[in-house]
Amino acid sequence: MSSKVLIVDDEKLMRISLESQLKKEGYQVKSVDNAMDGLRLVKSEEYDVVVTDMRLGGMSGMDFLKEIKKFNAEIIVVIMTAYGTLEGAVLAIKEGAYDYVSKPFSTDELIIKLQRALLHKNTTAEVTRLRKEIQAEFEYYNIIGNSEAMKRVLENVKSVSGRDTTVLIQGESGTGKEKIAGAIHYHSTRRTCPFIRVSCAALNREILESELFGHEKGAFTGAVKTRRGRFELANTGSIFLDDVDDIPLDMQVKLLRVLQERTFERVGGEETLSADVRVVCATKKDLLGLVKEGRFREDLFYRLNVVPIHIPPLRERKEDISLLINYFLKKFVSQYEDALPDVSSEAMNAIVAYDWPGNVRELENVIEHAVAFSELKGISLETLPAYLRRTDVRTDLLSMDLSGRQTIHLQDVLTDVEKKLIQWAHQKTNGNQVKMAEILGIPRTTLRNRLIKLQGCSGEKDQ
């Protein structure tokens, strides 16, 4: 669709000429000779650009500009002036005009300015749209869970978001640490400023130092130009350091200085730079344990651990699984489908029985897989990945229906339960007897005797 332009000029020949030439260029154009009619059109129709003379009868071009911006700040305004000075043009731009042209001017000059103005508007609109999408991703309602543990997480996030306190998020891989960090930033006073994310585990020592603090030209081989680091890019905003436990000990000193003094130097540089940055960190390891082992600085740990937030693994909050499934179904099901697919009881049992070592991220991938294969049949056991279908989850291992029974053979029941538990351990460890004995909580020799007795698991890997 072509862009809509409104021309406001009390010089009839200029107005008619511009309208005619801009229409030839494909613009939708209307023109009026006074600001009051122009303002009425702006309020009753949608215009991309208003081209107005600075000097108008009744209401000046400057006052007209202010009224337009008061009504809709996104409308592009280009000022025309035959009398104005540079000071007048600068004042108009300060009041919200995109640009100005001095009469006399060629139509080509105006068209170039219109093209630039429309590109600027479209780019700004796209940036705004993307920013809103990102912020929506980190809204509180996207922290899914009714379990007591997740309620505490959300309460802590809400409490700390409005402060500049350093936060340490702890949790296994896939629990959603980045989502929590984003929620903290996008509900803080820094929400309109940068949110810079760094995976400390993905970079080696040399690259990580340059990524965090930047480097000067010639600081090392390959440093062909000065480069700003993530702390500079995050200035006035927040920086999220994921896997902070992977930062080498010697670099931890520089991070500690940033937290204490809010200053740092680029690699190879001498200038001291300030860091107006909120720091949010995450780890999947026991940092205090690393401190005791001498693998993490104790002083840095206490600087980071001002407000700890622990995200529980999915296996410890299985009551949240149905909510998460519904959340992911809404994400992956086509907008053209009338309703979300049903999840069969067999599929739900399989999902709930699984231990989810990959946590919420793994569940998300499973639901995406299931939706891709569900067609119109809903989510069934057959639509789940094969490794979930292999697990016997038809009933709880220790539950049984005793209604109507008068007697029961205890040894047969115990043998059956023991067999199912060993099969479960075999599936979870891929037959590794050392790990099987570990998760069953029995000595390896006892496990071997049970396997021989049951004669059902003779092909295990012996590692």
C-alpha cells in the first residue's frame, strides 16, 4: 500500500504542484491551505507524513507541528520554509519534526527526504514491535507454575525486579534461568535500556575477557579495531551472565571489581570506563561447593549471592506439567486451528512418569514434536518421542487395585515390583549396572544377584 501524505501550504501553486508530482510518484496525497483543516484531516484519517509550511495563516507551522505530535507522535512531519533561519529549523526538529526543506526546492529533494522519513518510520515501528514481542516473552504470566516452589520464585522475582540488587539464579539446565533474568530486567526501571546476555560457558578465556570488557586495537593478534565489550553495551541496562561458574579464576577478579567499583578497562587499554549496569547471574552448579574446592572466589560468590533465586527441576514440581503442556500447545498449535488438541491419558501418564533431565526445555521440545505428529488425532502416546514411549508408565510401580481381593500372594507382588524397578533403572541408565545400583540405592553385588534371580535383564552393560 502506498504511503499517505498530507500537504499544508497556503501558496496555491506550490500546493497543487507538489500534490500532482507526489501522486505521480505513487503517493496518496491530499492538500489543504490552512493548519486547522490539516489538523482536522490528521485526526480523522491516517497519514504517514505531513509536509507543512512554517508560515501559515491562523495557526503557525510550529504550533501545527506541536498539535500533530500531541495527537500522534508517530506521524512524520517535514517542515517547508522560505523565511526560516537555521535556528528555526533546529527548533522545529527539537519539537518533533523529522526534517525540513528550504524554499525554493526541487521535488526530487523532497521525495528523497520523504523516502528517508518513511524508512525511518518503518524501522522505528519494527524496532518497537520487536521490543514489545521481547517484553511480552518475559512477562510474569510466562513464568508457569502453581506449585509452591514456583510461587516462591515468582514472588522473589516481583520483589527484586524494581531494585538494582545483584541476583544469582540457580537451577539445572533447561529450568528457565534466562526467562527469570529477562523478567527481572523487563520489570525494572531499566526496562527500556539494553538487556545483554552472555553465555560464559560458550567462550574460551581469551574470547570471554574481550566479550565482557572489550579490547583496544592491537591488543592481541586479530584485534584490528577497537571493540566495545558487553558491559559497555549494557550501560544503563542489565547484563545476564549465564554459567558464571565457568569464568576463570583470574578473570573473576575483574568481575569482582566491576561489582565493587563499577569500573573496568578494555583488554589492552588504559582508560578506566564506568559500568552503570545491573548484574544478573545464573549457574547450574553449587557455587558454594566450588568455593570450598578453591574453584570459585569466595568474595565474588558473596557479591553475586546478594539475592539468590532457586528454580526447582521439573521432576520436583510435576504438578506444573499440565499447565506447561497447555502453555506449549498454545505456542505450537497453528492459529488457524479451532481448539487445542486433547492429550490422551496414556500420553499424560508417560509425560508425568518421566524424570525430565532436560527440564522445561526438554518438555517444550517434546510437545513441539507431539504437535508436529498429532494431525487431527490429538496428543497420543504414539505422537511422543520414542524414548518416552519405551517407558512402562501404565500404572504407578507401587500402586495396585485391591478392591474385591480376598487374598494376595505377597512374594509374587514383591517380585513383580522388584522386576519393574530394575527395568526402570535399566531404561534410565541404558543398562549401566554401576548407575543402576546407584539410583536403586543397593550394592552392585546385590543388583547382580537380583538380575540373575529375575533372569530378565541379562544383557546389561557392565561398566
